[in-house]
Amino acid sequence: MNQQDALFEYLLRLGDNALILGHRLSEWCGHSPALEEDLALSNVALDLIGQTQLWLNLAGEVEGKGRDADKLAYLRDGRDFRNVLLVEQPNGDFAVTMARQFYFDAWHYLLLRELAGSRDPRIAEIAAKGLKEVTYHLERSRDWVLRLGDGTEESHRRMQTAIEDLWMYTGELFESDEIDQAMAGEGLGPDLATLQEPWLGLVRATAEEATLSLPQPGWAQKGGKRGIHSEHLGYILADLQFLQRAYPNATW
């Protein structure tokens, strides 16, 4: 794989993670447990979709085939998506949504912090902008893990279950393949393995404060970065892509 193709794939991963998680969070609109959370989750979703547009527009520019963010979001099949499996998992109850968000936010924050120092000024600029938003995302999701974990007996039970059930999807966040290695070698992105210890440190400290028990690191579900997804992505895309699939090239 040449440098241009590797960079295109790398940018797809960044954009697809934000797109799919943003779409998942948007499903809470009108269904959140409190009005404030309805607005907050929608705002986080909007932040992520905004980041999606920046990453996928840059990916289309690098690819050089005339595809912009809209075409990449709406006109690719499931096997062409490169998001990690964690972000496509169902919302479940509020504890599941917050546990998923916290796991991702902690990693996303560390990743963007490194990408802000990328040798590619376009990547650095997008990452620096996103880092401001994700700093808030992490603060917010961590607070909910603490509130639910160290709350009532019921909220603790639900958060403990969510932390355990989603743990198997976190290993993929630090999986490094030839694309990640190529980007690290060129100074465009970080070595993902270097993010794991600070991520574990933050997650462990949060779990301890929230009176939660973390599973032991071990076997991990992987495949999303290579286009091998769970059944859930198909349902997401059926909803996300319906308009453009049903009415190609539709405009307002």
C-alpha cells in the first residue's frame, strides 16, 4: 500500500469513528432520561459529526476521486467503513451509553492530543480543534461513570454491567497494523500502543473512584478497522444512508 492510500485509510478511520458514534448518540434525541441530557447528548453528537466532516473531506481530498464527506458517509457499504467496533454497539440503557462514551472519550482525547502534533498541518489543525470539544466530552462522560457507579445500588449494578460488557471492544483501540505503523513512521500519527498505559491509568482511577471493578485485560474483539463489523453497523447504515440511497444525488 502506497503512502497516499495509507493516509486515506487512516483518515477514514478517524472520520468513521466520529460518524458512527455521533449517529448512535443522536438516537437518544427525544428519549434521554432528563431534558438537560437530551440537549447534552445531542451537542456531543453534533461535535462528532462536525469532526466527521473535517476528517472525511480531507480523506476525499487525499483520495483524489471527487468524493467529499457526504459521498463517503452516505455511499459506502458496510465493509468499506473503518470504525472500531466499540462505537457501533447499541446504546442500551443510559449506563451502557455512558460507559461506551467514557471508554472512547478517554482514548479519543489521548489520540487527538498526539495528532495535534502531527507533521501534516491539516491533520494537526483538525485534531487541535477537536481536542477542545473532546476535552469536554471526556469530563462529562467520566462524571457520569462516577455518578452512576457510586450512586444507588441499581445505578451501580447497571454501570458495573456496562463496564464489563463493553470491555472486550476496548482492545481494538490500541491495535496497530501496517497503516498505523506507516503513519507513525512518517510522524503523521502516534504509535497506538503508547496510548494504552495512560488510557488504562485514567480508566482505572475513574473505576476506583466510582467503586467499580474493571475486568482484566485479555482477549479483544477486533475487525472494525479492516471493515469486519458486527451486525449492528448494517442497521445504523440502513437508517443513516436511506435518503441518499433512495433518492440519489438529492439536494435541498
